Amino acid sequence: MTNPYARDMDKNAANYTPLSPLSFLERTASVYPDRIGVVHGTLKRTWREIYRRSRRLASALAQHGIGKGDTVAVMAPNVPEMVECHFGVPMAGAVLNALNTRLDAATIAFILEHGEAKVLITDREFAGTIAAALKQVRVRPLVIDIDDPLYDGPGEHLGSLDYEAFIADGDPDFAWHLPADEWDAISLNYTSGTTGDPKGVVYHHRGAYLNALGNVLAWNMPRHAVYLWTLPMFHCNGWCFPWTVTAQAGTHVCLRRVEAKAIYDAFADHGVTHLCGAPIVMGLLVNAKPEERRDFPQQVEMMTAAAPPPASIIQGMEALGIKVTHVYGLTEVYGPVVVCAWQPEWDTLPVEEQARIKARQGVNYPVLEGLMVADPETLAPVPADAATMGEVFMRGNVVMKGYLKNPAATEKAFRGGWFHTGDLGVLHPDGYVELKDRSKDIIISGGENISTIEVEGVLYRHPAVMEAAVVARPDEKWGETPCAFVNPKPGQSVTEAEIIAFCRQHLAGFKVPKTVIFGDLPKTSTGKVQKFVLRDKAREL
């Protein structure tokens, strides 16, 4: 017998629309056209203006032949243009590739080539890095300069026109369309490659839509929230918050540089209610000088990830009137998808106990279907005993499409129908996940991922180095910093300062080891370096 629920009720224009965060901007501009949507210094723009400018950008891109499947790269700090690119680029059918502004020229060149960027929108502050990168690419993209009036430092124009001139030729009433398929790519984000070159993580419209709303649900984020951009928008598309804040008709308060005084000024002058960032941002606020501080009356919510914040920092934040929420995620899952959902009964616990609980990663977002800690080979879940270690696995609509041009890595990541995070943790009896280690040996410093293999590769290029290994060293300010263990060649001598200077010539600044220890490296019987021994040594320093 034919299923009556499957008969004569197909999808059509009346009952089905592909999910896309682009619809958030259209609705907000229609319902709240005169509300301030972006603040940048003295600049304020309404949602009506943001929508028109985003459509101008989409139109201008289309006029230059940019369409479905084309990549538009952007190298910029947290400025209004970055907000507009999160809408204007996909409105043209293209894919947004927000570049990490802290990367070196060689890595930027690789990303531009691998992602096949047709257009590069770049802020003048990064002209030196971009100019060097463009010399290394085989096909030069169309270059458009952002000339932000709040930037008064050096930096030449690299393109034939700037952003304002470019969008001036666009149509503010450009007839953009939602994607025909919500599975279409909306953005491309590169990981800090753990083995060789970085991998290109592809997001689709459906996942971006759902995780943007997942942020609202997990954080109880109200309508008209005032959000301060301390988290870089290049990090997993700002953890999807360009779309989240827009969905809630909030206000994007842009910030070129993350500095204590600027943050306190934004709290006091703009009524900021929400912000995200690594624990280092909390350290800035708690340890700010008296002259950098300002009083603010409102309750502020901060979402943090990376290394768990210590009890003293959480206590200091609470004293300032800032409530901390701990989350966990990866580039491959659109940013945060696990949250330490707070239970009311925990409010009565001592501050130290609350901090211990807040340090756990937690439970899945409402939009993440599956979260488990399991044996990495058999995928058998571990017992909820807070002791048995396993790998953290995820599945659902907010997991990436896959790695661009890398089917082998994609297949490996999705083996068994789960996304393999590579992170190791335990499951508590209450169902909350807590990370214990990273099987990929990634160092997270100030919220930035650092590949130990990449740093080791540079160390081995030094003429006096025979052996090298890099591990994380705990750091009060950055969470973790690279610690290098170096065994010099016989008869050769080299100093810590020389090693660090050499690394600075070949690596982005945040990847350079802050500590160098000399001596023999501990090895297994098969000659493999015992990194767990080195981690213990680094912790004891």
C-alpha cells in the first residue's frame, strides 16, 4: 500500500525554502530598518544601509563575473566591510574565504591558490603580507583595498580601486536570490594544517543558518543584543556571529584591535551586552590598569573557548559584572557546538567549584545532533565515569561539507558516520564532556591553532639543529605557547635567542617558540620522540 503521507505533497515554492543566513539580513532590514546595525568609531549605519551596501557588493561582484562557486577572499580586521562581506559575497552566489590576518605570506599564497580566489578584498594594514603573497601566486585575483579611516598606519594600495569605489558601481536594489540548494557552499575556512598544508573546510548555507540560531539558543541571546567584535571574524566566520547578531537585529560594534581600554570604552559608550573570545581577552579585562577601566551598568555576557579559564579569572570576571560561558568546537563544525549549559543549582556552589564545572566543555548545542566520547577505533562509547578516556565525536547538520579538494582527508574525518575531532576527553555522569588532551598535538595560543609539525619543520632547517620537537607550555596570558626542545648537531652551539630569531624569519609571530630547551630528546625503542615526557617537562618549567 502506498504511504498516503508521501503522495501528492511534494516540495514546492509555497512550502519549501532552502535555509540560508542571508534571509536574516532581509528580514532585519525590513522589520528594523532604522535601528543601528553597525558601529565603528564615530560611524553608525542602520540595517537599511547595511542591506543596501551588501546588495551593492553582490551586484558589483556579479558585474565582474563573480558567481556561483567562485571564491572571494577577504583579509581584514573586524571592520564593517567584513560584516557586509558575510552577506554580499554569498548574495552573489560566491563563497567567502575570510583569511587569518596573522598568517605569513607563504601560507596566504597557498590559500589563495588552493581556494582559487577570483577576488581579494584586503585592508591596507596587511599590504606588506598581501603584496608578498601576490608575488607567489600564479594567477593574481582582482584586488580591492579597504581604506579604513580608523587605520592611520603604513600600507599601500595594492588594487586599482578601493572598496567604496567598487560598491559604488553596484545596484542597491540588486535582485539577489537564496541558493537553489541549501547544501551549496557559503564559506571556506582554512585550518592550521597539522600535517603539511592547511586544509580548506567548506561550510554550507544550511549549517551556517542553523549554527547562527544555535548560538541564540545556547546563549539565550536576546533581540537587539549589542555585540562587541573581540573575536576575529576570520575564526570560523566569527563563530557564525555575523549571522547570529543580524538574525537578532542586534548591533555589531567593530573593533580593529583588542585592547583593554577599547573594550571598556565600548562597554560604557555603546552598552555592549555580549562578546566572544579566547581566555586572553578575559585576562586583559581582569588585569587592566585603573586608567583603562570604565564603569558600565549593564550585565555583560562573554562566551569563551580554547583552554579552560582558571578560577581566579572567572572570579575576576564575575566581579566586573561579566558572566562567562564556556564553549567548545572546531573549524570543521562552524565554531562552537558544545556548551557548558549552566544548571541553576550550581549557583550555590563555592566559586572554585563553579570554576571547575565551567571548565568542562559540556553538552551539545540544540542544532548538533550527536556528541559522544568513544573508542577511536571501534566507536564504542566510553562509560560516563569521568575517567575513561576516548575521542570526541560529532554528527549533524552543523558539521562541514568536507575538505576542499581533499577526498582522502574528508573520508578519514567521517569514518563510521561520525566526525572524528581528534580531541580526547571523558564523559561525566551528568552527560557533560570534558577534554583532556589533543591527539593532534595542536597548540592553542590566544585562540590560535599552531601546528607543532610546522614549527618543527622550521627548526630542522636551522643549520645547527640535529633534532627538534615542539609541545605546548602552559601560559597564564596566552593559555599555551610553543616550547621547543632542540638537540644541536655535535660540535655546534646555538642560543635560545638565535633559534627564536630564526623562527621569526620563517613563521607568523604567534607560532614562534617562546621557550627553547637544549638537550637529548627522549625516545621510544623504535626511535619516536616521547612527546608526553616533553609536555611534562614543559609544564614543570
